[in-house]
Amino acid sequence: MDEKVFDELEKIIENKNDNEGENLFPEHAFLVSCLRIGLRLEDLKFLTYIDVLKMFISFIGKTEKQDGTREATQEDIQNLVARM
């Protein structure tokens, strides 16, 4: 591995308890966040930092459930009761 990687790993190990809540690699954390919401590296070449932050705000405000579940409708309930 690269010597710089070893240096960063040493920092993490030495300061593990001191750095709670602090991000050691903010640029990388930003990139990972962009990838998690579906942006591609190609997209980031054209978007400004402000554009991406607006997308983050929009994404956070989304009320859709991420686990694929939905609330049952009255029709779903009636169909279930009819099968019993």
C-alpha cells in the first residue's frame, strides 16, 4: 500500500475515540454521498457544489420509504379479509 494510506490508517487508529463525529476524509464522504443518491462521476463534472447540495436537500426531504414497504389500502385490507 501507499505510504500515505498507512499514515492515514495510523491517524485513525491513534485518534479513534477522539474523532467521534468528525469526518477524517470530508471530500471522500461528499463523493460517497453523491454516489449513494445516484449521481455518477460524469454528472459531477457538470454540476456545481450548490447544485449537488440542493439535490441532497431534496433527497433528504423525500418521504418515500426506502425499504420497499407501503401502507395497505382499504382495498388491500378487504382482499385479505375476504381470503380468510
